[in-house]
Amino acid sequence: MGDTGRGLLHFVGRSHTGNFSRWIRKRIFPGAYAPSLAEAMNILQPRHYSVLDVENLRPHYENARALAGSF
């Protein structure tokens, strides 16, 4: 990517370091590792990448989960 290039990094992250629960590792993301935002920043910042936006989608999932129980 050139000096004026742009990219999008989209990932499932965590609020803390560590592994997923055993159920998630087995059923949803086998073999995956979800970095914390701090871990991602530790990779991006030394390479002079600018982070322009971070969005936490967890509240949206909570709403969907609440609605799913009403059907």
C-alpha cells in the first residue's frame, strides 16, 4: 500500500486478552484467536497506520439476542 493508500481492518475482538470459551472455540471460531484492541494497536501504530474509527457492535448483538427470545 502506498503512502496515500487506505485499508479496512474488520475483526472480532475482545475487551481483554485471552482465549474464547471452549464452546466458542469448538462451535463458532475453531482455531481462531480474537485480539484485543490494544493488541491490534500494538501492531498498527509502529507501522504508522492511522485508526480513524472503532465501532463496538456488542450492543447490537445484545439487542438481537433480546429480540430472539421474544419469538
